[in-house]
Amino acid sequence: MIRVLIADDEALMRVGIRMILENADDISVVAEAGDGREAAAACRAQDIDVALLDIQMPDRDGIAAAEDIARLSPRTCVVMLTAFGEEESVTRALRAGASGFLLKDTGPAELIRAVQLAAAGEPVLAPRITRQLLERHVDSGRNTEAALRRTGELTPAEQDVLRLLGTGLSNAEIAEQLYLSAGTVKAHISRILTRTGCANRVQAAVLAHDAGLLTGH
């Protein structure tokens, strides 16, 4: 059973998300929070698999809460809930250790699937703004020299995988592009995370942009 925390300062939003998630047989909403401080405390006190955090919350926002959760409850996967147009805040959240993000108007089936993917360590990236997010905002704070050092030890095959990962492709899409099996791609990504010191594939995607691995960078 996937144990979920919902953190949003709007009670109706929490109720709506809870109703959707509890339709899934393998998901249980075990905690709610109305602000970032409550969210971090709940993750520390309980065994939370996935924390859904609104970015805009009082008493420590979602980004600060993500940092707290990464420190206090590192096993918890943090997924940010965002409105369209908050890409800069999302970038800060990803750098803080969040595993991904979803738009607040995500459909019920997609929301359930996102929680299941997050619990399994897979990426949770809203496809409508993933590429736009990375292209527009990651460059503003990138350190190309440091990123090149971190990616320099990767094999050519791993760099190819990292480059495609940076464009927001899934494991299956990367496998199709490179004519590899999904298992091989997953193994490559595991080694990439270990060698580069990235906590998750979202941070690896940011690193790919920082290192200029994508066409046009």
C-alpha cells in the first residue's frame, strides 16, 4: 500500500485529491497538512511514501517543506502541485530535491498514475510544461563547468541516455530512440545517478541542461 500525504492550504483541494486517490486499491491517504511546517512534521512522524505538496503554502512554502522532508525523511518522494505559470518556483523545488511536479488540473487517472510512479522511483513530470520549464529557467542558475566535471566520467552510452532524459523522455521512449531494452536504459540511469551524485532523474535532467548536452546548448 502506497502511503500518501496531501499538503495544501485549501481544504477543498485536499478533499478533492483524497477522493481521487482513495479510488485506487493500492493508495492510502494517511495524512494531510495545511502548511509546509505541518507537512514536514507529518513526514517525519509517519512512514510516508509520497508527499504531494502545494508550492504556495503559509508557514514554510512547498519548496522549504521539500528541503525539510529531504533532510528529515529522505525515503519520502516529494511531488509538487503547481499552477501553470509557476515554472520558476518549480525549478527551485526540483533543485531542492523534489522528485517531480504535477499541474493542479491533472486528471484523476493521471494523478493516480503519478503517485504510483513516484512510489516506484519513476519520474513525475507534467508533460505540458516539462521541456518549457527546463529550457527557460534552468539555464539562469547553471554552472556549466561544474556540470561538465560531473558528467565527464560517464560513458558515451550513458551520456546519450542522459541527453534524452534531459528532454523529458520516459524510459520506454529513450529505449526506442537508442534501440535499447527498457531494462538496459534503467540500468544506465541508475549508474548515471550514482556517478553524478544526482538524487533522482529530475536532477539528472537539470544536470544535462547545465552541462550543455542538449542540442542548441
